[in-house]
Amino acid sequence: MPINAYVLLKLRPIPVNELSDALKKYPSIKSCSIVTGEIDAILYVEVEDTKELFELVKDIRDLPFILETRTSIIISQC
């Protein structure tokens, strides 16, 4: 069963176009929004299973401009 999730990112300073270019290599990232507040960006991702989600988040955390990630799996739409 496919999994949809939000991945919240805290970032080192990076130009938005560089962030966008770095994330384009991950086809399961469907959107990236820059936001205000404690979190710098929110990714919406669609993956096949929790293993794929784990691997994606692990890869994202390895990017040099990522300080922290938090992942929330979507369980229902309202």
C-alpha cells in the first residue's frame, strides 16, 4: 500500500534554486514548500512502503545542507 508523508526540514542557508536542484533527483518527492517558522521547508512524498520512506529520509539527511528532519506519515485526509 503506498505511503504519503510530509518530511519537515531544518536547513543551513542555501539558495532555493540549489535546494530545488538537489531534491529533483528524488522522484518520490512530489513537492517542496519553503515555509516560515521553526521549520524551513516541507516536502510532500509518495513512496511504496516504509522501507522506501526510510531510505529516502536517510538519503535526504545525508545532504550537506540538512540540519534536521522530521517525518509525519499521512494516515487520513479530512
